[in-house]
Amino acid sequence: MELHVAQAADVPTGGLAGWVVDLVDTLGGPGLALMSGVDSMVSVVPADVVMPLVGFSATQGAINLGVAIAWTTAGSVVGALVLYTLGVLLGRERARALLTRIPGVRPKHLDHAEAWFGRHGTKAVLFGRLLPGVRALISLPAGIERMPLPKFVVLTAIGSMMWNSTLLVAGYLLGANWHLMADIVGILIYVLIGAAALAVGYLVVRRRRAKRATSPLAEQKP
């Protein structure tokens, strides 16, 4: 299915956002994946502007909403794997030296991502996908610390799907008012983090209860 995001949304072209819209219109689903992949590496692409626009274009028949979520999530995971691999292969100092050559990426951004990972461990990969400034670079410390790859992929996919789905569905529901997403995205970030924290807490409690139920001490009780 060909995308015609700019036409469906009737928005002016130009600038970085206009270039990304043209890219999505030209490449379709792979263009969405490419946009999300770059955003998950360096956050220089205005995905938080383009994705609500794509969500609105879905109401005009330009793309299926589920297909858009699938493409953007796949792109986010691939982009995250690039940074993860850099962390594994290059190590901390060489990877940081390489990334800080990219315009807009500063040492303080990397410090922030490392501090977040050090504070929250593997959960940082899930929660970090919901936070501007951390979302892109959290993959690097995960690779440096050799976080198990399957766990990294699963948590990245879940967090990315939550974030991408929020932007796309919000644009879909807001319709012609998709541009208002910029005003409410900060509130949605806290809502998503809260929901993710509750889900993780529930799974931890459930796992502990299951372990207690199957422990030898539990079996010896009359």
C-alpha cells in the first residue's frame, strides 16, 4: 500500500519533518521503519511529530494503523540493536568517542543514559524507551554491560511498541487535531511509565508467589 501522508494530512512540507514525511510517502512501511530506526539510535528525527501525523493519515486510508505500529516497532528494535552492538564490540570509551561525533549527541546525554541504566538495570531498557533523551542512547550501556541479547530484544520491543503505539493511536484518535499531541506527550510519558511499572511489579510478585508455592519448604507444610 502506498502512503500519502502529506496529502492525507494536508500539512506543509519543508524542514526535517517535511523530509521525513516525504521519505515515508516514498518508501511506505520501510520508510516508517527507517525513521524509527534512526530515532532509536540518535533521536535526531522528529518521530514524535511525524508519527501522530501518520496516525491521522490512517484515518484517511493512507495506511493501516496496525501495519504502521508493526513497521515502526521493527525499525526501533533494529536501530537499538545497532547501538547495542557498538557497545559490545567497541566498549565504553571507543563507542562514546564515535557517537559524540554525531551532531546533537553530547557526552552529557551518554552520561544520563549510563546513569539511568546503572540505577535501574535491565528495567531501564523498558522504561527508557518512554523517555526523551534516554530512549535512543539506553541501548549503548546495555551493550557495554553485555545485557543478555534475548532479554534486550524483548524489553526493547515492548517499550518501543508502547511508545510508537501511543503516538500513532493518539494521532488516529485526535484526527485533524493530531498536532495537539505535542502538548500532551509529556503527560502520556508519565502514564506509560506508571503502567509499565505496575506491569513489571505484577510480574515480579506473581513470580515470587509461584516460587514460594513450589519451594521444598512449602511442600513440607501440612
